[in-house]
Amino acid sequence: MSDLPDGYTVRYRPAKAHAIGARDTWQITYQTEDREWTEKVYAAGDVPTAIARHQAAGAPTKPSRASIEAARDAAVVKGAAEGIPHWKLARRHGLTVTAVGRIIEAAQREERKARRPRVTEERREHPAPVRRSWPRRPATVRFEPGP
């Protein structure tokens, strides 16, 4: 499958053995910046046909799920910043109140992370003194002759 046109990827998912009526699937994805097109086929031989059909139709795409969710998250955060209650944001965007809270917390976490200064500390040879578990002895031990 390495001879795919640019932008196309194919993922093979074998059917699970215990699933009744399950079939092997090949998912074809065509991606441009923030738009995508996906289709599932059930035989490897149908992959080139599906790609040719897509290109013949002018390679139509729809906004990718990731871009839709990013736009929704931005709208939720903006609404929360304007003081709109969580329950109203949840109803407006088809989410739960918990999901709205998680989106807002994630945005705050990202903001804090962006504000945090980057740590660029030059490494010293020994940042901390080397600890020894035994008491230091004199470097040389002198035996002085006794009487």
C-alpha cells in the first residue's frame, strides 16, 4: 500500500475473533490541513477503487473532528471567560457540565504552562556536594616511631 497518492493513509483493522458478524476493515483517510475524508472498505481490493472514486468526485473533504472540537473548546473557554454559567455552556454545545469543567481546566493548565518561565540553567560540574557515608580521614597516615 506504499503507492498511495499524497495525503492518503490506510489503516487495516482485523475483525476480533469473538465478535459475531465482524469483518476485516480498511479505513482510508485523506487529510489536508484541518479537513479530512474517511471511508471504510471491507476488502483490500476495494481500496484503490475507493480512492479513485474520491478523486473523481473532486476529492471532497469535511472539517476534521479535531478542528471541530478545537473550535468548540475555544468557544466554551470564551463563554466561561465572559461569565456564562457552565450549565448554559453545556446545553449550548451539547456537552455535560463535567466536560465543560474539564475543557476549562485544560485551557487554564495550558495558559499556566505557557506563562511559566523556561528553565535554562547551565550545568555545573557538581551542583551539590558529594556526600560520603563515612567520616573523612586524613589523606596520609603517618606512623611515628615510638620510644
